[in-house]
Amino acid sequence: MSVVWLTVKGWKPGVAQSPRAKDDGVVNTRLDLPAARQASALAVLAALRAGTSATAGELIESTQLSRPTVLNACDDLIRIGWVRELSASRRPGPGRPARSFSIDGSAGLVGGVDLGQSSINVAIADLRGAVIGESGGRLHPNASAATRIGAIQRHLLSACERAGVSRDRLASLTIGVAAPVLGDRISAQFGYLRDLPKSALRQTISAFLPHTTVELENDANLAALAERSEGAAVGETNLVALLAGERLGAGVITDGHLLHGARGAAGEAGAAGFLLGGSPDGAGRLVRVAAHDAAERNPHRYAALAERAAVAGGLTTADAFEIAATDRATQRLAVSALRPVARTIAALHLLLDPELVVICGAVAAAKDVVPLIQEALPDHVELTSRPARIVASPLGGRGVLIGALTLARHTVWRELGLADDPAPSAAD
């Protein structure tokens, strides 16, 4: 008997069983079917993946297979745990109720990690994208690689515990890092990363999760995938997702393809911004620092900023943008502070010609962030004839995490031969 395997690193062949879990708790996501039934089962899986559910008749139409073949494939997939049958729906007239089917989301669980400079967030989701467990916390901005790797392991266990599953149930895990990624390693050395680029990050987590495919990806690239999947750019094939909180980083999708570059550094907008006479800092940091300085230097002119800075907790990024929305002096201050970011956006827009530029990260929720950036754009004839369309992400600070889960799900389907994401990762 020939068998189609979903070749996830570390999974061992065994007797036929459901992908949900073996007796030892390890998820098994193979199609353990006779060769004659493999193609039809994969065709049905592909059709079901395209929607939330489908009747037998709809599957027959979309796969162009005969009714007995489709029903046999559905029964096979139910038996091995990839598909579940929904409650039969009564149709008008005589005859049996129509059989309906959907992908069983628990057939393969995935994980996503957003490893930021000063925070970490981990989520566990099913193949439908439903998040079933999360964990997160703060990190020291100068934390060592050992501390960051330990935090990933700790929060993975916590998220799995909250989801009520073993870590061995994870089919795929994507880790988003604030640095260029080339294959299985961080390909650049930034000061805030300390020794992380020299650490065996992916290999260490792979050893911690021996039954899981572990991948690294740049955080801005994941933000771009998230925006295209369920954010501000659904259906767009040309976009720039700009992580613009503490640092600048851009995820670029051009003609449906996610750009990585020769060293994984495509979209390192912070460096580009510096060369353009600006700063590698993001919009949130630039406005917050400018507001702090203004409040200390001229508390009379910037009374609202000085008053907010004096309260417990101090002046936050959200505070600075909120005050700029009603105080003209603070608004001018914010526009001036945002000019480096605006120049970088203008350069990306004119060079790459995206349909839209999405401001991502927690700063996207700041009041009037897009109008302030638009006001800070340089006065250039090309921007007049070809204006940049800038929008704020609706995903807030969860974009990188959502993108990590999106890519992890894509990896599961890719290894089964059903990947159809037009913006694949560098590993594809």
C-alpha cells in the first residue's frame, strides 16, 4: 500500500490512525490511504479548504469527481481525522438530507511566536485559524539569547496548557523576529539582538518540539502576510506593511510574492530611512521622544504634554498622539517628528508602486496616525500624480502573531501538497 505522508520533521511512520493524536499524544498528520484513493482525498481536502463547509453536491461540482468517489473520499478523511461531517441539512422535497462536510480544524494544530525586542507573545491555533491558547509577557530590551529562547519555551508550554493540548500536538511553529531572516538563521547583527543571531534559535526550539516543523521569519514579513490574510489588504497583490512602532521594518508583497532579498533583508526600512537623512526609529518612538523632550524643554507651550508626563506612568506613545489630535502645537511637533518615517514611506511607494501602505503594530491604533504621516510626506510632484494610499492596520499589535499563525498553517498545507498561498515564505 502506498501512503502519502505529510513530511513534518520528526514524525515517525506507524499504523493507521487519526491525525488528532496517537496514544502517546503525538499528532500524526499523514494521509494513510491506499494509492487509488489518495488523489481523490487530496482533491476533496483542497475543495474543503477553500470554504467553511460544503455539501456532497458542491464537492462533486468543484472536484469534478463522481458521487461515489467523493463520498468514499469523505468517509476516508473522516476515518483518519481530517474531515468532520456536519449535521445533515434537510433540503426541499423528498429524499435524504444533504450530507455536509468541513475540515476538522483539530487535525493539525499550529503555533505562532512574536519575539519582539521587549515583549513576547505566543498563540496556538487550529487549521481554521481559531486561536485556542495564548501566553505572553515582557522582556528586557537587552535580554540575552538564552533568556529569549527560554521565554519562547516557557510561553509555548503555557499557551499549550491553556489550550488543553500537549506541545507534541503542534504540527508547525513560526517564530517572528525583528531582524532579517535567511533560511533557518537570523542574517544580520543588530545591537538590540545581542547574541541572538549567533544562537541556534531554530535548532534549539526544534529540539524542544521534536515533532514540529519550526521556521523563522522576519516580523514585518509576517505582518504583511497577516494584512493580506485578514487585515487591511485582503486580496491585494501589491502592498507594503510597515511596522512603525519602535523601529521601522517593511514587509513587501509585489505581484503576489513576498520579497526576501539575497540576504533576507528586503524591506529593512530602518536602514533606508537612515540613509534618507532620517532615523531607523519607528513612528511611535519618534513622536514619544519628541513629546518628552518638548514637555521638558517648554512645559508652558506644551502644557498638555507636560501635565500628562507628570502623572504616574509618564507620557506614552498613545498619549502623545491623542494630545496631537486637539493641540495644534503638539500636532506640528508630531508632524515634524514623523518626517523621517514619511520620507521612507514615500521612497518605498515610488520605488515599489504598491496599492497601499499599511501602518502596522500597536502604533496603528494611535489617534490620527495616518493623517499626521500624510501631512509629513514630502512635497514631490511624483507623489502628487501618484499619491500614496496609506491606511492603519485593523490588527493592532497582533499582526505579527497572526502572520506567524498564517504561515504555520500554510506550512502544514504545503507539506501535504495543498499550498496555494501566492505569498510563500523563503522556505518554499
